[in-house]
Amino acid sequence: MNQQQLHALLEAQQSIIEQIALSAPLPKTLALICNGIEGLIDSVNSMSSILLFDHGVLRKGAAPRLPAAYNDAIDGVPAQYGVGSCGTAAFTRKQVIVSDIAGDPLWKDYRALAHQHGLAACWSTPIFSSSDEVLGTFAIYYAFPKPPSTTDLELIGRFTHLSSLAIEKARSVEREKSLAQRLQSSNSQLQAFIKEIPDLCIVIDEQGHYVDIYGGSSELLLHQASNVLGRHAVDVLPRNVSEIIISALNRSLSSGEVQTIEYELNLPKGPRIFEGRVSPIETYRQDTPELRHVLLVARDVTAAKEAQQRIQELAFFDALTGLPNRRLLLDRIQAMARQTRREPCHGVLLYIDLDDFKRINDALGHAVGDELLTMVSKRIQYAIRKSDTVARIGGDEFVVALSPEGRTLNDVALAAAQVAQSLQTDFSTPFELYNGEYRITVSIGISVVGRDENAAAEALKQADAAMYQAKSQGGNQFFHYDSAMKKAADTRLLIEREIGAGLLEGQFQAFFQPQLDKQGKLVGAEALARWQHPERGLVPPADFIPVTEQCGLVDNLLDVMLKDSCKLLQSLSSSMKSGDGFTISINISAKQFTDSLEGKLQRILSEFDLSPQLFKLELTESMLMEHSSEASLRIRKLRKLGFRFSIDDFGTGYSSLAYLHTFAVDELKIDSSFIKRLDQTDGLAIVDTIIALTQYLGFTTVAEGVEEQWQVDLLSSRNVSAMQGYIFARPMPAEDFLAWSRAHITNTPPLACSLEALEPQH
């Protein structure tokens, strides 16, 4: 290389390195490299090309003097052996010198392309990175066959190295730009996230100084963030709180694990409870890498704590009175039982039920009733010791659990009786409520808490049984639980199980009692539930009806009554029904008279293809008063479907006659207690009044419990619509009723004469 070439080389290198240092665009720098070597080798005949390696193929980098069509044709050729000089050089990682393209096998597939553009020689050198990866190829072309000289090869080596520098710098700049963009995007996202997160994030160094604060609301800080940074936690927080945080900081740094803490701060917005997590941070600040830090993430959990407390109250305390509920009471009774197992002592329960509370609740409304219950709870609390527990377990029922005492069983029973007497004395004072005075008496059952695992439930059941014994004696009394009560309770449980089995086995059926008008015409029948027990025979309804109500089987019993009534109606001929007015009356209890009743009635009647007009639903007067608004709406819906309604035991409740205007009923049933007193002046006056009332309101009247001929004669002379009772027929199974009705239609005697012939023979 002569002096002139060396000088030109130095100038070219200087210019190229300046462009690389200034991060000029890569195509511009590569074109400068091509121009530089061409001027040094052969400015007239040489043509240079730089191709860039990209995922197994070669792409255009720079080739200012090569034909554009040729550059486009080789753009994207694979880096493989036999793909000309450049593809082979990139593949073999070695310099490939082809002095005559026309005869070289490496150009077999590209010879025509080279000839087309007047290219006869190609020397290609792979470009390597500093880590020895192929970046591309550097090539020199000639229009005639020509081998390189030693100077040519030396210059190619220098410019190939410059190409490597340019490509690596450009890619480094591109990576930096991409990384900067990603960092900027991530930082923006992080800042947006930090700004919105509700948690307070505080970075604290190992000495306890506040370093940075992120996220959260300024309302969660005792001071402004700008006044906190750099200060020690002891100077920022109350002493008890700073001690909690510093202790967690030290534990976290020594163990390398997350520490959970809880603390409370009296902030300007009020007392707030925080739950914190303290985590160690590695090298938080580059300027002080030796200083360790922790991240305190503090969350305001005040609302969650309050909700948890409220849930606790709802789970264990009565919402109205604030007293313990049944669940908490059972826990405390169980604790009493455990204490009696450890010590020679006895726990006692007093089960308290308000006498006649329902009457006051119905007359004055639930709001007044609730206020009265609150006053009752306070009066009971005043009457007992602080060590005792009083709970409301539902409705107007309260339980007092007297704390265990180390005395004999008789002494404990006597003490419980004294508490019961004291309560009854306290309740003798009227309650002043809404400008009125109301007197409430209580029935109390007393039981002793046993020592076994089931003591709580058993003691509560025994006290309940004793309370019912007190109520059965007229109320305002207290009774101790005894073996007779236990026997009654056990019998009750046995009956519950047998009722469930009996319903499944078909032991229950409907009996039917005829209803006759004054001319003796059969106008209907009342369906009455009967239980044919396989061992005890026919069980009286009073022994099982209340139990089905209380154990949730009353709906199953209603299914039996409806289906048996439908079967009877299908069996009765039209002549036996004695006209379109024939109906079967079915008693509906309060627990059956729900929103689901309509669907049940429609489903069963549809199954038997019968009209609702054949049924009369009997409701009690007290039930209507207890659920007046719901009952009125439900009655109207069912009457639209065709069902008729009757009020059973009319006149025996506490209700006012005004309610008759509210309910769309069709019939009143005169209770048998009034029929028995027809021979007395007041009894006859009551019956006449009821009959007159029904005539005025457009109702029909049925007298039930008719057993004597003189009652028939007296009622026949009055405007009763129908009668039923033993004098006509006792309730009977469907088969007997069919036989009775056939005989009755064949020989219908006047009601004013003896009715012995109407009695069924069975």
C-alpha cells in the first residue's frame, strides 16, 4: 500500500468512525464504507456490497454502485452453501473469493443473474460481531474476472471491521431506544398504578428513616408526605405504633421474610385500623448500596374490621335487643356443662315466654311489639346478676342461664325458683308504652344443665318443655322440668319420626263429614285428617296435627288431603253431588297458606282434571288477623281461580268484625261451642247475631258440632245454609262416605225428624 493509499485510508476511516460515534443512520454509514473502499481499490471498476444477516437470510444493507435490480433480486437470499459468494461466506463463516463467476460452481444458481447485470467476479467476507456472531457479508464485485491483490485483501479486512463496528453500534442504539421506550412505558404504567392503588407504600431504611412514599391517599398519613421524608418513624408516629413498625423492620431484615403487623392511628378523618406487610428490599439506592431498606405496605382495613364485627354481632347477637342469640347461648351453656364436670356445681336455665304477647303485637302493630320486647329484655337484665346470661332465642322467648354455683341440686333449684318469682314480681309492674300501660305476665320453665356433651341442647329442650307445662296451667307460673316432662318430650320426638314414616307408607288419609242444608240435601263435606297407626289404631287429630305443623310436615299432609278429596270427587256421580253447589272443605293452616299454595292446588287439581269451584278452603279467624295484608291478597288471587273460602271457628278469636270487609270470603262457620249453648239465652243470641251478620254481608253459614235433635230443630227454623255434626254422620273414610251418600240420596228424610237412619253402618 503506497503513501497516497494509506493517507486516503486514514481519512476514510476517520470519517466512518465519526459517523459511527455520532450514531448516524446505519444505511448512511454503510454507504460511506462502500464509497470509501471503492475509492481505494478501483474507483472506476469496483462495486461493493454490504448484506445484513437476519434470521438465516441476507438483507440489503448498502450497495451504492450495484444495479438496483440486482440488489432487489438478492435481498432475502438464504445464508447457505452454494448461494453465490455471500450466501456461502455467511454459511461457512469464511472468506469466499470467486475470481470468475462464469466458471465457479458456487454461482450455479445465480450465474445468469450476475451475467444479466454485468458482474464477473465477487469476493465476499463474513462480518463478525465482537462475540463472534455473523452480522452479514462484505463483498467486492468486478465487471470482469479478477482475483484480489494482497493490498485488496488488506483493505477488505479493514473495511469489514469498520462494517462490524457500524452494525453493532446501530443495533446497540436500537436496543437502547427500545429499552428506553419500554422503560418509559413501564414507568408510566407504574406511576399510574402507584397513583391509584389504595394501599400506602413506604420505603424505610434500616435505621428507621422514611425514604419514599408511594400510593394511598394523603388522608392515610398523620402528616404531609413532604414533611415525613427523611424523618425517623419515632418522630412521625405515636410511640406504640413506631415500636410495632421498627420491631417488624428488624425482624424482616434479620430473617429475610415478610412480617405482618396491625396498628391503629388517630387520623384527622377519625380512628383507622391498618394492616401492614413489611418486606426486605435489596439495594434500593445505588448511591448507598450498603444501606438496607424495607417496604411497608399498609392497608386501611377499618371498614373490613367493622364489617367483621357486625357479622360477629349478627352471628351471635339478636339484632333487636342486642342480647346473645340461640347460637351464643348454646356455646355458653356448653361452657357451663364443662365447668360442672370440673367442679361440684350446677348450672340452671330459665326459659321465659311472654303470655298473650301475640294479642298485643296484633292489636298495636309490630313496631310497638318490638319496642315492648326491647323493654322486656332490659327488665330481665336488671333482675339477674352480671355473671348470668340472658338471651333472646326468637319471638317473645328469652332464656336466662344462671352461672354455676357449688351447692346441692335442691339448693340450686330453690335459687332458680327465687329468680323466677322475682321476675314475675318485676313483670307485675305495667310497661309504659306510647301513652299507655300494658301488663305482661310470663311463663317460666326451669331445668338443670347436665354434664354430658349434649348438655346444652338437652337442657334447653327440657326448660322449653317445663315452660309449656307452665303455659298449659294458665300461664304466669313457673315449673321445674321433671321425668314426666321428659317422657312427654321423648313421646313428641317419637311421634315426629312416626309421622314422617306414616306419610311415606300411606297411613294418613282424609275422612269426610257430610254437610246438609235445612231440607236434608247433601251440599258438601269437610275433609278431616286421620292417622291409621299400624299399632295404636286411629290416632286423634289433636295428637298429630300440631306436631306436623312444628316439624315441617304439614305440607305433606295437605298433599294427602287434596289428593284423597280429588279421588272422592271423581267417584261421586253428578246425582250424588246433588247439584253444582256441592263442595269439599279443606282446612288450611297458617304454615300451609303461603305463596306456594296456589301452585300446589293448581298442580293437584290439574292432575285429576277438577275445577277449583268444587273446593272450599277453610281458614281460621286468628290466622287471618295475624297475616292480614298477605292473606287478603292471597285470598283474592285464589278466588279469581275459582276457589271459595270459609272462616272456621268464627267468633272465638280476638279480632274485630271490621276485618270481614277486608277479606273476600264466602262462608262463616259457627263454632260448636256456640251450638252447645243454643239452649241458653246468650248462646242463642250469639248464633242469631252471626246469622244476621252473614245475611247482611251476603255470606253462607254452616253450623258445626250439631249433635242433638233439638239443635237441628232450632237451627232449621233459622237461616243457616248448612249443618254438620255427629247427629248426621261422623267423619268417615271415602268408601263409607260414598255408601252413605248413595243411601242418603235414595232416602232423604226431613231434618226435623229423627236422623238415626242417616248414621252409617260401619
